[in-house]
Amino acid sequence: MPTATEYINLYEQGMYTRAEIVSLFVTWAGERLPEDIISELPAEFVSGVRKLVANPPSSISEVFTIKCDQAYEEAWFKGAWRWHRYFSSARSDV
């Protein structure tokens, strides 16, 4: 799997949109903890993830991704909730 830096480089070359990269970083949290991912991400992408997961879906049936792949949708759902909990706990620690 490419690193965050490699994906960001592809984004900067126009291979991915910002929305695609942010969504990808949401799915990463389906397999990795946000606290292990966040240090790899520039602030603009962290902000994008935070906005995207502010109101996560209540069920996987509400997940819409460009990839019509159940495993990807499950990873996005799980990742959205992990990021949501991460940001919620970070706010309560302040």
C-alpha cells in the first residue's frame, strides 16, 4: 500500500481529487488507528477528514463511495467511526 506521502504526491500531480484522498484516509482508519495515521497527514487533509466524519453514517447502508466494493464500504464505515471517536475524544481532552 502506498504511503500517505505517495498518495499526496499523486494528488498534487492531479491523479486524485482532494475528496478522493480524504475519503481514502478515512478508509485507512478501518484497519489502523487514527492516532497512528494522523502524524502522516498534512493539516489540510486532517481538516478534510474531520469534516467528512463529523456526522458518520448510522449504518453501512448509508455509506456512499465511488468504489462499489463492500469491503471498501465496510472499511470506510469503520474508519469514519474511528476518526469520529478520535476527534471527539481530542476535543474533550482540550
